[in-house]
Amino acid sequence: SIFGWRGGERDLLLKLDDLLPSIQNIQKDKLDKTYRSSPTMMRFINGIFTDARLQDYLHNNKMNWIYEKVESAKDKIDHQTYIRLHCKRYQKVIGAKTSLDDVRRQWVEQEILPCKGSHESIAILCRKSSELEALQAIMDEYDIPSIYQPNAQLPQHRLVQPLLAFLRWHAFEDWLDWLAWLRSDYVMLKPRHLKSLLDTIKEAKGERPDFASLSLLQELYQQNMQIQGNVYEICNQLVEQYLDRSKINKRDDLNINAFLDLAATFVMDAGTADKSIPAFLDYLVELEGQDAINQVAVEGDGNIELLTIHKSKGLQFDRVFVFYDLSGGRGRSIGEVSLFTDFADQDFSSLSDMAYSLHHGSLLQHSDYNDLYLQNKRREMLEEMNSLYVAFTRAKTKLHILFAYQGKDGWEKYLEDQKKGNNPLPTLLCAACIDRFDHLDEDYVITGPPQKEPSKQDDKAEEPASPIDAYTIQDLAAALNFAPLPAPTAIMDEDYEHINHKSLWLDKSSNLIGSLCHDYLSFIIYNQNHEHNFARLQTINRYSSLMAVAEIDGYLGKLRLALGSHSDIFASRWDKVFCEMPLFDDGKERRPDRIMLDTKAREAWIVDYKTGFTKEQDQLDTYERLLSALPFIKEHEYQIGTKFIELNLKY
């Protein structure tokens, strides 16, 4: 289900046998068992995606979406299963009895609010970031703590885009960019002044406009021309002069800070010779798609995460809330080009037809290229199927679904109308959900079976697995015509101690916390907010299976406070910084926590973080010896220093 999201062609996998004949004899295993969701949950999901009306539509429209039932291997959690469905109608007309916001608000009150303070892992999943933002705004009103993980990147933020428009105008004198700046939330130029500005620009006929007769515009122009400096200084001046930060929400404030940090990092990077505005704009293009410039999440003290369905891929939660607006669009970006393709043959090596459009792709359905349009719509519909399957299967035992739709005549009329539309699949899936509940419980709730009483057999300790027979291994080696393997011998070294990783990390929690902190610090170069945001995400990805996200955030908060007294290691004079850089000592790999170079002063420092463990001077001495032996360091005669940094987190 992930391949369409990544721009892949799903049919390439389905036809892999034909495309690569050499793999036809390879044994293929089906992933027909889940180790995440309960049996009752999977029976519900299987029932939806094998629904007769849904499968008939797929077959009649030649849509290849084969679904095979998936079994659950989690019998012991089945009694915890709870599935709840809401299907709510709303209207957009002024004065409507029920708006979309009313539907969302009621859902938050009835379903999400009772989970406040729960120790479960909880996620709210939507198709679009705007839907998540609307839900979080309601949750904030009810003081429900949450963590929002946006998909969008910093250059797309509504308060960052005007800053970029100003930079482009400053660099290229494109008056359309200045107009974008003036109409933004920073200046909010009124329409009548905008018209005067447009008239003045038109009269200038490509020359620099004269605003002398327009006092307000003349004042703005003079003020803006006086803003000078590097990209960080310009953006910082604009924010301080035009933005009342006391009136913006926490999310916007965090993202403004993140963007200013990004600009400061660009300016301080000694490896970048060109610090101009065009170079900064190119720098943002190079970073596009990387996590380093993702918008900043708004963190709460709770464990409710807000994610797009796309971002939830590969994750699992005890309880999942899924919001799906059947009448909502797919949220295509305004500047995104629509591509329509038809392949000429089964191996996808050449195209039969192709079309692309910036805004008018829907016109294809009324042209001779209607088939192109229909093929593209089929792909989009299958992606919607994939999205809902991913959303539902994130839940271990508890699933709350809200389908919302716009209409005035009720569900049955809406369903019939949508069957004739361009994308009926999500509506048919909703109908399949309703049918499942109709078959099982009129209150639209499904629960798991009662918990079984533990039997005596269940209480028996598992018998240890029998050891591998060395003779069996020898026989296998002989059959394969390999040289015989030596017989296994017992380890006689009395000093040998087996490393018990369970004890190392779980029983001795300080070891786990120390590893967590060192991994986190490996992403911190100049102590910038965006570095910390990225480091946090990476740390949670690695350690959230061992401790709760709230607990991880607690340690990371203490860690950031501890770093505050060591600002010297993050100074801009260190123009080259290497975290966990491997050095080799007679074939053994050593990884100093942090190496910093001041290439102007020919000075190098090695930093070793200590989070409660004993200082080992011999280790630092080894790092210094290995670094001093590097050709670059020897050639430029660097002075090398070493330093322990104690980060006492009071475990």
C-alpha cells in the first residue's frame, strides 16, 4: 500500500513474474497473518474489504485489488477488542443545523475526551494535515494533551512563505513577490491599496515604480528597502517589526523559530562560501523532502499522537481514532502537476499516451482522452482503499471510526448518488462498515469475546528448546560437499561473562538511558531547535518500544537543560563538527561522541559525553592519538584538546 504514496507503479509488483522470468521458480510466501491486531479486529477488517458490493464494483471497473483474508496471531488480547463506528451528516450552508466542525466537536467530546489521561498508546489518523489541525484545535479547548506530527515542511508554512517572498523580492525585484509579502498576515495590505499599487506598477512599464503620491506605499517601500543583512538578519527583522507573536498560536511560533534557526545554520556554515539570498533559496530546494526541514510538532504531556494516514504506515497503537470526510477532496497541492499515463505494453517500458496539466486535468474526461482520465481516477481510488486499510490496521484492539459526509437527504440517498460519481470506493467502504455493524450489533459497537480463564496448561513453564545436534550439522555439511565443521567445544574460560542484553538495558535502566542520550546527541551539531526536533523523532523511533514516549520526552527535556551550560561546544567557530565519526585502531572501530574543528585557528577538540558513568581518561587519550594520526590533522598541525562533559540527568 505504500508504493503509490512514493510515486511507484503498483502493477509493476503484480506483474513481476512476467517482467522478471528468472524469479518464477522462487518460492513466495503470503503475509496472511498479523501479529498486531486482535482476531475480532481482523474479522471486522476482512469483512469490510471482502464485501460483495465493494468487490463487484472493483471487478466491473477492471480494478485489480485482490484481497485475501488475514488471520490474527494475537488470541490473548481478543477480549480487549472494542470497535465503534459513527457516520455523521453535515452541511456547509450558512445557518445549517450541523456543520463539519460540529461533527468533529461531538466526536471529540464523546470518543476522545474519555481517553484523556489513559496509559494506552493512542493515535488520531486523518488524510490531510488540515483535518488534524482542526481536531487538535478542538482538543486544545478541552485541554486534551497531544502531539501533532505535520507532513508539511517549513517553506510551506503560512508565516514562512511571506518571508521567502520578501527574500525573493529583495534579491530579484519581482514586484509580484512584494505583493505577496504585503498581502500576507505580516502587513495585511487592504484591497484598495493593493489596487493602487498594481496601477502604479503597470504605469512603470517594467521600470522601478514611483510611490511618491501614495504615502502609505511609499512608507512601506522605504521601510522594506532599509531592511538589510544576511538571510537570518533580514528574516529576524521582519518578524520583530511586523509580527505580533503574542497573538499567534504555539505551533506557528515554534515553526517561525525553526525557520529562523534554519537561516542561522545556513549563515554559520563555514563550508558554504556563498551566503546570498539566491544561495539560501537553492539550499532550501536541496533540503526539500528531508526531515530536517519538516514543520515542528506541537508537543503535549499526553500520549495522543495526531498523524496523517501516510505517516502512520508501519506504526501500531492500542487505540486508534480514524476520521474520514467522504465529501472532502484529496488535498492536491495548488502548484502540483497532474500526470496521466497509459502504458503501451505489459512491461511498462513505453507509453501509449500521456497528458499533464497544472489546473485543468478534469477536462480530460470530456475529451478524446477520457480513458487516460479514467485510468488515473482508478489509481486514485485504489490509493484511497490502501489508505483506509492502513488506517484500520494500525489498531491493536480498539478502533473508533468517524465517516462524515455532506448532504441533506440522509445516508441512503448519499450512497446512491455517490455510486454514480467519480470516486465511490470510500463510500462503499463506509457502507461495508455499516453492514458489518448491522450484522453484529445495532448500537454500532463490536467487542471481543470474554476473557478466558487461564488453564493449568497455560501456567506450565515452556520447555527449553533442545540444543542443536552437532552431528546433524556435520551431516548437512557432508551432503553439501563442504569441508567438515569442527565439533563444537564448550567455553572453558572462567573469566568469560555472557552479556545479557535484557539485563543490560531493562534491568539496569541507566544503561538504556545512557544509550538513548548518546543516540540523541549524535544528531546535535549547533544546538538548534530543528536539530533537536529531528533528534527527538529518531530517538522515539528507536526507543519507543522500550519506554513510553512521555518518558523519553522527560529525559530529553532534562538533557536539553543540561546542554545549556555547555554553549562553548556549539559556538560558530567550530566550522566542522563530526558526531560518532569512526576512527580505526588496528582494525577496531572507535567512535568519539563529538569531534570539533576550528579550521582557521587549526584547533581540534574531542568531547566525550558522560551521563552518569565513570570517566575513562584512557578512552579520551586513545581518541586523541587516533585523531592526531589522520593525514589532514598532521599536515595542518592541529592542536588537539579533549574534554569530558557531564550530563547528570538524576536517574
